[in-house]
Amino acid sequence: MKAYRASLLSFAPDSESGPCAALEEDGLLVVGPDAAGRQRVLASGPYQLLKARFQGVPTEHLPGRIIAPGFIDMHNHFAQTNVIGSPADGLLPWLEHYTFPEEQRFSSAQYSAEAARFFLDELLRNGVTTALTFGTCSTESVEALFCAAQQRCMRLISGLCLMDRHAPAGVLNRAAPDGSRNACEQSLLDSEALLQRWHGKDRLGYAITPRFAPSCSDQQLRGAGELAQRYPEVWIQSHVAENRDEIAWARQLFPSSRSYLATYADAGLLRRRAVYAHCLHFDDQDRALLRSSGAVAAVCPTSNLFLGSGFFDYGAADRAGLQYGLASDVGGGTSFSPFHTMLAAYYVARESQGKAGRSLSPQQLWWQHTAGAARALGLDGVVGNLQPGCEADFVVLNPQATPLLARRSAQAGNLDELLFSMIVLGDDRLIERTVISQAQEALFTIDGP
Ligand code: GUN
Ligand code: ZN
């Protein structure tokens, strides 16, 4: 058992009615192993109230620091670290000129292992402790990512990217070496084998991962849907309605579906635990379909601004009752930092040319990247918060990390002003430490600068 004395940021556990953040100025966070040996939050609250109960427990005092839930990145690509900041005239040329050539390199287990280590360490350095991550079309890449996440005891969900057409051969799923199965059949068998090997092992989860409808044959998309039906507890991840050229292409390839999103519904790929990145160019029928299916949206503002894809419509999403959370979408997205993502989400919501603009509150932004993202992933009460029972994944924030942040945060008169100063001015320097719940007594920590 171990305790930390610092300011504590947490969210009301039942945040159905919207985010409700609280800051305990002088708090105590107590963590310890559960019956299975995994570190969990045992208690969190005012130091003065809890100190007698936990007398004798080794306590680390962190004056001036804020302990907050580890961030959750609802959508990113581990094979795209090297393409961040590659300029292109929109999504499809960006995929063709930068992303597909880089992803081809992940047929090498060695290349994948090095990239996986860098990617996960970069997430942790930025305070991200849970991620839903695309692999590439090679099984080697997925193995490498799960192995690296397992070593770090991270809560990571990933899967083999399904893609059997419309890209260079080197980036597509491969047929069986003996020619007994085509790429579509082999990719579905490989997905099932990876799912059985990794889903539920330690803190890992599997996601059935059709890249997007234009990259999957009808047969592959329906095969993915059948797999999803046989394994209702695994996740599904894909992209939808990101870019106007992409949408026109998807409509042309699947003319019998009512909309691009409906293509996924028709293939059996809309359900609880399905996470669709972007969801920008939706009509109200799409929103109603997403909502009624139990699927959720991963909002990727830095990516949408960088690739000029469009603006997520928060007002329409809320009116439809959609669940959503924030995501970096690295490498279409420009940063691993949740602070950059939250600030970009604020800009996107404020945009008022194509929709009504609104100011998202700092509490809402932070919630969308922690407890709200956990809820959207079906992991509320597991990660994304500091209530007793949650896995002990947290960050130690130092609001003194830069001269400007120290100056601005000192002026904050309330919680929203404090959170906003960190959202607007924060980056990896603000993350002094990232602590990951482990299956052993010692917690795995990464120390910042
Ligand atoms: N649509 C299909 N593949 C991708 C990808 O890798 N990144 C983004 N942003 N959109 C996609
Ligand atoms: Zn993506």
C-alpha cells in the first residue's frame, strides 16, 4: 500500500448529466493491490479526513502538485509516429504519399518492436495511460505492440488492420503463404487468432479493425461483422465521415447503403464497444443510428484541423445523445499531448461558420479525455477517474513547469480557470510523472523532465 498527498482532480462517478470535476486542494490518494495483485485506488479524499485511517502507510508528499487520472486516447495509429506533420492536400493524398509507404515497413517484426516501444513511451511521457490503437495489416505489428504494452502493464486495445484492396500490395493484408486462402480469408483468421491470444490478457483488449469501408472488400467488411457478432465483448474500431472525397468514394463503393455510416451497420459493425473516429459529415439520421446502436465517436481535433477534414459538431452530437471522447489520431493528428488535443477541441467547438459555435468548458474538455472517454469505451469505474476501485493509473502535474504556466495558473480564481491555464499552456513538461497500475507491489512510473 502507498499513499500520495497532493491536490486531487477527479470527476463525479455518475457523470451522465455531464462532467462534474472536483479539486481536493489537500488530498490523499491511497493505492494498493486487489485480490489479483493489481494496484487500485483504495481511497481518495481530503487528507485531514483520511490520514488517521491510513496512519503508517508510506506517504509521498507532493506539495504544489496535482494528481489527476491518466488520460485516455480513444484513437491513434502506432505505425504513424514517423508521419506526423506530413503535409498533403487532404486525407486521401496523405494516406497515399506518406502513410501507406510508412506502414509497409511494419511487416518487419524488428521495425515494429522499436516503433512500438517509442510510441508507448511517448504516450506515457505525455500522460496517456489507456489507448485504442490501430495496428497495421501485418500480424507482426500487432504482436509487437501488444508485447510492448504488456511489458509496461498498460491498458491498451488494438487489432490487426483489415484492408484487402485499394492500396499498394505491400500495405494490404497478405494471402496465406501456401495460397490456400486469399488475403480476406487470411486476415479474418489472423484477427481471430490474435483476439484469442491477447483479449483479456493482463490489461490488454482486442479491437476488430477494418481500416475504413473503402479499403475493405464487401466480403472482408461482412467477415469483420460476423467476427464482431461472435465476440461481443471485444471492441471494433474504424474511421467514418472524415473527408468529403472519402465519403464520395465510400458511397460509390457501397451504393446500396443509405450513408457511409450505414455501410458499417449493414455489415454488422455498429454495436456497443464500436468506436468510430471522426464522425464529422453526419446527418441527423447518422447520429440517431450511431446512438441507437450503442457505438461511439472518437473526436480527433488536431487531425481534423491539420488535414482540413472539417469540424466535429458538438451541439448536434449532444442533441442526438451521442457518446464521444477525445483522441490524438497520431499521425494525422499533430501531437501526443492531451493538452494540445483539448485545446484543439476547444477551437473546433468555437468554429461558427459551418455550425453554431460554442465554448466547451475546461471541465468538459478534461472529462472527454479521461472519465468521459472511459465511459464511451465501456471502461467507466475501471480507468479515467480516481474513485475507489479504479485502476491506479494517474499523472502528477506540476503547474510550475514553465514560467508562463506558473504565472498564469497562479492567477486562477477557480477550478475552470486553473484547468484552462493548463489546457492552453500545457504540454509534456506539465506531466511530472506518469504512474501505471501494475500487477506487482511496485508501481511503474515514468518521470518527466
Ligand atoms: N482513414 C483511413 N485510414 C486513415 C488513417 O490512417 N488516418 C486517418 N486520419 N483517417 C484514415
Ligand atoms: Zn485514424
